[in-house]
Amino acid sequence: MKVAYVGAAPKSTEEVERRRSLLQQWAAPGTTIEMAYAKEGPASIESMYEEYLAIPEYAKSMVRLEREGFDAAIVGCAGDPGIDAYRELCTNMLIVGPGMSSFHAASILGRKFTLLTVADNMIASSYELIQKSGLSSMIASVRAVNIPVLELSQNRAQTLENLVQIGREAIERDYADVLVLGCMSMAFLQVAEDMQKLLGIPVVNPAKAVLKLTESLSSCGWKQSKSAFSIPPKLSFGKASTIEELIVKQKN
Amino acid sequence: MKVAYVGAAPKSTEEVERRRSLLQQWAAPGTTIEMAYAKEGPASIESMYEEYLAIPEYAKSMVRLEREGFDAAIVGCAGDPGIDAYRELCTNMLIVGPGMSSFHAASILGRKFTLLTVADNMIASSYELIQKSGLSSMIASVRAVNIPVLELSQNRAQTLENLVQIGREAIERDYADVLVLGCMSMAFLQVAEDMQKLLGIPVVNPAKAVLKLTESLSSCGWKQSKSAFSIPPKLSFGKASTIEELIVKQKN
Amino acid sequence: MKVAYVGAAPKSTEEVERRRSLLQQWAAPGTTIEMAYAKEGPASIESMYEEYLAIPEYAKSMVRLEREGFDAAIVGCAGDPGIDAYRELCTNMLIVGPGMSSFHAASILGRKFTLLTVADNMIASSYELIQKSGLSSMIASVRAVNIPVLELSQNRAQTLENLVQIGREAIERDYADVLVLGCMSMAFLQVAEDMQKLLGIPVVNPAKAVLKLTESLSSCGWKQSKSAFSIPPKLSFGKASTIEELIVKQKN
Amino acid sequence: MKVAYVGAAPKSTEEVERRRSLLQQWAAPGTTIEMAYAKEGPASIESMYEEYLAIPEYAKSMVRLEREGFDAAIVGCAGDPGIDAYRELCTNMLIVGPGMSSFHAASILGRKFTLLTVADNMIASSYELIQKSGLSSMIASVRAVNIPVLELSQNRAQTLENLVQIGREAIERDYADVLVLGCMSMAFLQVAEDMQKLLGIPVVNPAKAVLKLTESLSSCGWKQSKSAFSIPPKLSFGKASTIEELIVKQKN
Amino acid sequence: MKVAYVGAAPKSTEEVERRRSLLQQWAAPGTTIEMAYAKEGPASIESMYEEYLAIPEYAKSMVRLEREGFDAAIVGCAGDPGIDAYRELCTNMLIVGPGMSSFHAASILGRKFTLLTVADNMIASSYELIQKSGLSSMIASVRAVNIPVLELSQNRAQTLENLVQIGREAIERDYADVLVLGCMSMAFLQVAEDMQKLLGIPVVNPAKAVLKLTESLSSCGWKQSKSAFSIPPKLSFGKASTIEELIVKQKN
Amino acid sequence: MKVAYVGAAPKSTEEVERRRSLLQQWAAPGTTIEMAYAKEGPASIESMYEEYLAIPEYAKSMVRLEREGFDAAIVGCAGDPGIDAYRELCTNMLIVGPGMSSFHAASILGRKFTLLTVADNMIASSYELIQKSGLSSMIASVRAVNIPVLELSQNRAQTLENLVQIGREAIERDYADVLVLGCMSMAFLQVAEDMQKLLGIPVVNPAKAVLKLTESLSSCGWKQSKSAFSIPPKLSFGKASTIEELIVKQKN
């Protein structure tokens, strides 16, 4: 099975390779991971504006990867930005996001989960994201760690300490019985595993959740339902033959 | 009050002027309407992919219009694409969308409304849009007229006939007591007014709904709550000084 | 546009004139406000019993005002008492309430609002009122200021101080990003405007919200759907020709 | 146990006695039923306007009955008009309505119930009434028999036939497994019992449901929670000593 | 009316007689209570596992009691374990549970209730039980007293003190206006009555609630809808003639 | 990874081996499947009563399998009977059910799914099962194929034809965009794969869904949260040392 991990914006070759290597190590035998990072995009995603900014490049990558024969592609951002659009565009390649994967995994493991997001400004949109998955009734709370995405990995010990403290508040005050990390930079920092030991409840690493769920669904031969995510009419009716043609420019 | 109507993609000068003239005619005394259409974008919006495609140009227009001193701006698409992003970016300019405006107007006028959207492929995402407004419990149904956006105005009589027929089904089978048109091309075709006479229940024209609601809220001095829609952290913390700087490019 | 503001109970000529003058000043050019206060009714409305007490006189006023050619009428109480009844009785005059108007305005401006009601005994019924608008999912909380309605205006400074303090609690503990005042006496005290400056989030004055929303909907030619609010059968089938005939008396 | 059945409007002595006699016959040993019909009010209740019209006289009766030492009182209308107000006013007399009683009984007997209301114009408000009971998730449907209240008893055979036919539609199309009659005139016609035999599923007679539930709750020593239904502040703070004093009149 | 109270597990003859005597004393004239305790089962029920353990014996008792001509049977555990199964098996005997009865009674008496369950480990499943009754929207909270079931009656004064304290927290922090005891051992300890006096709001004793509700529904001739709770197909199609035949054993 | 598939009742050695072989063939490299069928239990599960009947033997198997060192166990019935109990009893062995697995898989693949259950009598409890997963908002419908479980495999062609026809109805009338098979006998008949080809939308085979999801979650080191599913108090406090001791017998 060929799985692509699609990144929103350029990262250093080392960091991309480090992430690939982790994913490959977590993957089942027979799964090959390839990384597809856009050449331009938001440095990190910590606002709805940056989520939307990432979508056009994501879409181009998805269409290309499907043409190249990938079985499945992972949206490399915990907010699953634009995933309904890529599911419209692709028919033969399964597309899954880490947000939805983590919420479903958490809902199977317990009764109420808390999502730990990056900063306060993302709390409201996180509730909307969970609602889109249909899982609003499983939310204990959404809480923010309030460390900028680009600084999360600079001091892993501090990040872990903050996450453990906020996780503990979620358990004690909101009665969470599962925690979900809401950021891929947290995911690749591998703090979920330490948190789980320290807190005694499952802590969902979204990178693992999305990878394993993608493998699961794909190995069963399932892809997104085209009845739910139809090909854009201009493409299906032949008024445009590529996604580039969907853009028109003003004539002078 | 200076209100901008922001369009997703280039339209002919005549069509833009025709729309401006209608909006100006519907506006209250003291309101000035200006049109701000992007120079490139999707020819029409009839898929989630096309919604997302329109957002980056919309965002640039919004930031510019706020700087130019507009009191309010209208997102010129009935799906309100990206509105939470523009509300993050703008503080002094109220931003309202025709989708949300129509759903709220319909909910005040009756108990259950039916949204008439363009085509079947937009039905599922229309339910999600209404859910985002918090008004799921007021939905009678979402039904599609299944005429491509760019053909709606080519045969106004046919479009009206189809809309009346589907509206009648919504009334009889889904017990709708208000109808909402879910497309700005329908809105500027001014069929809502004819439908209302023929069907005997309120039919919400989203162009009128959003214009009048924008005037209402703005005249009371209200703007989107910055507590709900915070400025993106990189901008508020000074790590970027313009929205353009939020994009990074791969170094070679 | 002729708009009537219908009051539940007698007030001093001065107070009625003061309120009319404020409404007229907030109104759009072309709107004429007339005040219609009942000659008897509850001195103020701070229980469900008093809400119901006001309805019979309200209904008579509404029927008269429609006959006199008013375009729209506003229910002058933030609990919108009996509004579905007046909407049944009137066909050509739009009827709107300040409660529903404020909840819809708040839902457009943010994601979660707190309603500040008069006293603890109205908290439970306030939740029911918001639920009737379909907007339960947008509630952050309902909190009470616990100053009797008739004393609110006697010490404006104290009222403002209390409202600001309770508003702050709503922001900090309930994560409200919009506040709504739940009483017309608060509305005409014009404290919302001061609160908004002090608290930094939108504060909805229900008098302004209902006036502007009424103007908006009415200027679009929309009235309450008669499919949702049918004329009472005895009137539509001619068994009674006036609302007075709907009352029968015991024969001796 | 002394239980009052409170009627909204004058009825003939014979009809009142017929109803009392049925209630007394259904009552448990030790229960005494007294009838308290208002001297003026709506001839029948088949609109929200008529519901509200009945409330002021109902309230006066309730206050008098509590003073006379009744243990419990039944609101004699299936829409439970104004029940929250009487619960505010009365502390020592339990007040129950046939609407809420029937919905709760039906929810215990099955999983989805259909309410059979009088006419189409009451369908929307019936949904709201069920929602107020918290039981929206148990609704299969609300359907109307469309016979005017005052004609229901004139042709019992026809009424029964219509009810059976609509009940059958509810079972087949809406998957109802319990039916509820939504009108006290239907209740005292004793058609529920025949319907139950013909249709094979429980059919809730609201007169029986409210009587037996009232006896149940009252025999356990439970009354409406004053924490949910507080005494109106003007009465509890001594600003008014009777409910009559809550009404003020305009001075000339 | 013959009503059976069906217990999950053996209890001392004295305790069974004490409970029978209380139920008989609470019963209406004409009701005869008989106790049917299983000969083996869980000593007490304080986990989901113990709930399920009790079901097979409960089912056998129910089938026998129906054959013996009982009008109604009460599931003697506040979690209503397996009630949908007994309702499938029995047609002529009404079966009611104390959990559902208490939730419905509480919902009629107020607007928000708190369930006081035995221990923290039952909180999550208590929410699911209330949800099954359709009454999730009436929940203020579920709180645990954290005294093992078998020790509740050893120190009645301590149990009462704990319950009053937790009840007070529910009132102050969760705005409960009715309390429900969630355990039959609490019920037969008769602490609800003392709590009600001390706390000033209704406190529902589940043993009384289920007894009175059972009498109410049964006296109206209502039983569980067989459309909601069908006879298991193997029994209705004659593939098994007794419930024992539904069990097959491995052949060697 | 050692995974046990736990069956509710004795099956022929051939059928058990056939099922094991299919599961092993679907499993990832490194997964070993063992079958654990109870020696006595319901011949098939097609009522709530039969679901409950299976639980005590299931529980014993689960406790034994955990002691034997299995990493994970699958409840071999699409209704997930008693799964919360086994999750209480087991700490180191992950326990997953095919019902919940299928609902979550379907919710990821589309927006609305239809569950195809065995017979009409299971429709109502199927809705409750989906509600327990938190996924009520993703339901298009529950429809029944109405072929007894034990006859499903006797005429595979007929079963497939019926399923395709009912699936088509779900697509056309209920707008399902994913189908879920609600029975393990259907699952091991491998009709989902044929249906998917014929109907063009994803059809979830619950045996595959639960196997792959179990492998996914287990490979990430996640087990059910003990905070959500606590060990029964008598076991955790040492009042019983085995689950057998939780049962008491009447002394003579």
C-alpha cells in the first residue's frame, strides 16, 4: 500500500525525513510512506486563515498523487483543512485527516475526550471541527496549551510539562477519559506516549491515529463515498478538464 | 455607511454594474455600495473545492477594504466561504455572509425553512453550513434545482419554473413555511419576489437578506466579536506584519 | 415605513416619549415610530405569569394597529410574550420581538452568547425562549443581574456596574463572546453601549436589535409565514368575525 | 386527595357533570374530583391565541383553589397553556397538565409516539410543546385530524374513523409505536380505548394520563419545584399582596 | 391489581419482608404487592457487569410472573437492567423500571434534575440510561455519593448526611431543581423524605416513583407497545416454544 | 499481536474454522487470530433478550483471554452486547465491537450511513446502539432485510439480492452514502464486497471493520480508558477476588 503524507508548507529536508521515518516505523508491513510537502504555504497553521491558505496547494498535491497511483493520502494538519474538497477531486485514492481519525479513535476508547489544541484562538473552530465529525456528544472539553506551533519542539520538556498539566485539568474538571493532541507538531514530538504513562488514560497521537486508520480503511477497499463527495460539476460535465481550468482570469 | 460587496471571481463590467445598481437600489438612504471583484478566481462556485479556491483572493480584498475605511463587507457567495478567516483578519470592518443572513432571516419569519441550492452535490455541505449557524433545528430540507450556476440566468423563465416546482415540493412534502435561495446568481435574477407571490410564503433573497442585515448590525455599531474570531497569532505577536508574510516558500 | 412599538402596560407620558424619541433617533430615514402602550397591564414583566398577563391587551393592540395600516409592530418586552398569537392574528403587518432579534444578532456576531436577564427566577424560562428560536447551541450561559426591573433606571451607575461585573464573569467563566441584554428597561437605559466599550466585545441592546431587524425584514417585503402561523380556524372559517367573539360567557 | 379539574371556558352543566363523572370513575379510591370551569373564556382552544386567552382566568382559579385547600389541580387543556405561570403562583397545590402527562406516559410505553392534534394549524406549536417537555427525541410525528373541536363529539363514529385512519398512517409511515390524543374533547369522547383495540398499540387518553399521574405524584408528596418555578418577585418581596395588584391601570 | 417487585438477588427474608411492607403501605387500595427475588445473582449492583449478570434470572422471573397472571412487574434495580428484554418477552404484563420512572417524574416536577448515584464508576452509564429515556436535556448533573451499596443502610445517619451535602452541591453548582436517588437500597432507606425537608426541593424516591407510575399506567389499561418491543422471532415463529429453548449447547 | 474473536454460542467446527480462516486472511502480517466460542448460548442473536443472554459467557471468556495474554478481543456480535461490562473487567486487553467499529468507519467514509439489520424487531434497538456511539447525527436510516439469521447463508444469492434491493432504497429514499451490514452472519457471507460493486458506494463489512480497527488501536498501544470503564468496586476493593464470587446464592 502506497500512502502519501501531504504537508502544507515547506519544511527542512531533515524534519521531513524525520517525520517520514517515524511514520514508516509506525506503518504496517507492506505500507510505503512518501512525503509530499508543498513548496509554498503557511509556516504553521494556527488560525482559520492559515488553514484556508494551505488548501489550494494541498488540492494540487492530492490530484497529482492520485494520478501517480497512491492508494491513500493523509492531510498533514490536525484541522483537516479542505478535506471535503480533496475528497471531491479524488475517486481512487482514499483521503483521511488526522483530526477526524483522532476524534473517532478517542470515541471508541472512552466516553468523553478532551482535545488539546495549540492556542486559545483555535478553541471555537475546534468545536466546529468535532461537530463536523458528528461527535459533539463525546466532547468533554477543548483546552489550549498556548505555546506557538513553531516553538513546541524547541523545548520538549516544557511542552510535555504544559500538556500534562492541562491534561490533568481536563481529567479533573471536565471528566475527560481520553485526551487527543490537536497538532501535528505535537504528534511528531512523541509526547502522547509519555503523557499516557504519566496520566493513566489513553492519549491519542493524531499522526498514529490517522496512519493506522488510513491503513485499516484502505486495506478493506474502502474510499470516500462519491455520493457524499461528488466530483465538481464542471469537471464531471467536461466544462473543465483540469482543476487549473476552474480558475478564470479577468480579461482586460 | 460604506459597504463593499466582494465577489469571488471576475465578471463582466456590465454584470458587476447591474448587481451594484440592484444593491444600491435596495440599500437604505446613506448607504454606499461598492463592488470588489477579484481579478482571478473560480468562474462560479458549485463545489466545496471552488469555495476554498476563492478564499485567498477574498482575504486579500477584505484586508484592503478594511484599510480603505469600509464599514462593512459582504462575502459575495451564498456558501459564506472562508468568512471566519476574514473575521479573524479584520477588526474594524463588519463582515457578513449571505448564507448565515438568510438562515437567520428565515428562522425569524417561520418555523421551518427549505434551502434551495444549485445542485445535488452541494446538499450535504449545505446542511453543514446551516449547522455552523446553529440553526439545524429550523431546517425543513435542502433541495437542489440542478441547473448549473452559469446557466441560471440564460433562461430566467425556466429557472423560475423549476424553482417554483421544487419550492412547492418543499412546502407539501417537507412542510417548509419559508424558502431560502442558496445562490447569488439566483439572488440577482430577482426570482424570489415572483416565487413569493406564486407560492404564498416568504422567499428569502440572500442578496437582500445580507445587505439589510449588514446595514442593521453596522448601524448599531456591532462588529464580529474578536473574542470569537481572534487575529492570527503570528500577526498579533508581530511575527508577521502583513498577511503576505504568513506564506513561506521553499529555499533551494 | 410605519412601525409601532407596543408596550405591555401604562407608563408615564414622559417615559413613553423618551423611548419613542430614542427609537426614532435610531430608526432609518423613512421610518416613523409610534408608541402603543396598553391602558392596563403588569407594571413590569419579571415572571412568566406577568408575561401571560400582558398578552390579551397586546393582541388587541396588534389587531388594531394592523387595521390602521402599520407595516410592522414590535413586541415591547424582551421575553417576546405571545408573539406566536399575534402572528396568527395578523397577516399584513410584520411582527417581531426583541428577544428573538437579539439572539439572532448575537449568533451572527460571535459563536457563544450570554443573556443577562433581570432576576434568577427568569433564568429557566430564558433558556426555553432561546430554544424556541432554535439557537440553544449558541448559548454560553444565562445570568441574572438581580435588580428589580422598576429599580434599574433609578441608579444607572449601579446598574451599569453590576452588568459589567456579571458580563465579565460570563466572558471569563462561560467563554461568552457576545452579551445580550434581556430587558427593555435595560435597553432604554443605553448601558449596552458603555458595556461594549468597557468589555471589548459586542453587547446587544434589544431595542436596537429589534428595530433594525424589523426595518430590514420589512423593507424586503417579508412578513411572518402564514403557513407557520395560521389564522385561528374560527376566524378563518367565519365562525367568529372579530377576536372579541372568540370569548364566550357563561349563561345564567 | 382533593383534585380540581380546571376548565378554560364555560360549558353546559350537563357536559361538565359528564366529565366530572368520568374523572371520578377513573380516580383512585380516596380521590375527590371537583370541576372548576371559568365563567368566561374561549369556546374551545384551537390556536395559540386562544391558549393565551384562557390563561388569566385559569390563573385566578388556580390561586383560589390552592387557598381552598386542594391538593392538586389539572389544567383542562391538552396544550397545558400557562402551566409555568400557575406553578409560579402556587406552592402547596401540585399543578399538572395533560400534554406533559401524555408525552411522558407515551415515552415510557414505547420508543416513538405520534401526537394526534386537532388541526393543521396546531402542528408546529405541538412540536414546541413536546420540546418543552424535553421529549423531542421520542417524537415519531404530529398529525392532525382536522375536525373542529366543537364538532368532534357531534359524530363520534366519524371522529373515531378519522382518528383510526390517521393513527394507522402514523404507524405505517412514521413508525409510531404509541399514539397520544392531543385534545380534551377527544379525551372525554373515550375514543382512545376503541382505537387501542383496533390498532393494537397503546393509545394515550390525556384525561386519564393526567389524572393518574397527578394522583401518583401527589400521593408521594411531590409538588412542582419552587426552585424551577419561583413566586413572582413582586409577590415574594411584598410589593403586591395579591395577583390582582400586579395589574396597573393608566391614570388620567 | 397484582404487582410484582422483582429482585435481582437473594436477600434475607426480613429485608424482603420489610421492603414488601413499605411498598404495600405506599400502594393504592386494591393493589397487592408480591416480592419475587431470584435465588442467585449479584449481591448488589454497582457496575455494568453486575447489571448484566442479573438479567437472565430477571427474565425467567418475568416470564413466570406473567404466566401467573400478574398485571404488572417492577424491575427492582434503579438501572432498569434488561428491561427492553422483559418487555420483548411479556405481552400481558406491564413492566416498568425505577430509573425511567424517576427521570420522568423529576422532569414533570422541575426543569433540571440531578441523579445521585452510588459511586463514581456508575456516572457515565447513568448518563446513558437517562439518554435512553429521551431526557438528556433535563439533566443538571449526575453525582455520586461513593458509599458501597451494601453499606448504605449500616449507617443511615451518615448516608443521609452525605446525600444532603451532595444534593446541596447539585443545587448550588449545577442548578438542579429536583433530585433523584439512583439506588433501590437508598430508596428503601427512606432518606428521600428527610432530604426533601432539609433541601426544600422535590427528592424522588425511585421505589415510590416506580410503584405509583406502574399503578397509574396499569389502571389505564396500558402495557409496553409490542410494536416497540416485539416478541423474539424464534418464539413468535415457533422455532422455540420457551425461553429456555433459545439456549443451545455444544455437542461433543 | 494476538487477537481473539469471541463467539456467543456454539457453532460447528467447520463454520468456526471457516470464519477464523477469513479473519486470518484479512489480518495484517504479525496478527494471529484465535476463535473463542462459548459452549452454550443463544443459537443466534436477533432480539435484545438474546443479546443479554450471551453476556455472562462472553464475560467469562474475556476474563480468561486477558489472563492468557491476548492483546485484544473482538465481541463476535454486531450489537456489541455487554461490551461496557467486559471493558470494566479487563485492563490489559483491548476490547472492541463490530457495531461501534462499523459506525465509526462509515462516518469517516461519508456523511450519512444506513444500517441494514436483520429484522424489523431490531430497528429500534439499533438506533439506540448508534446513539451510544455518539453518531446519531450521521444516521440516514436503519432498514431490515427480514431474513432470519440462521437462514441468511442458506441462500446466499437471495440474501444478496435482498440486501442490494434494500440498499438501493436506502440510497434513493434516505440519501445514504455509505451502507453498514448489521450482522456477523452477513459479514462472513462476504456479500458486502459484491454489494459495493453493484451499488457504487462503500459497504462496510463489520467483521473487517472491527478486525482492522482493533489492529489499528492496539498497534498504537491504546486500550479502553479505565477512567471510563472502571473495575467493578467489589473487585477493586478486594471484596471479591474473581468474577464468580460476584454471584451469591440463597441460603436455605
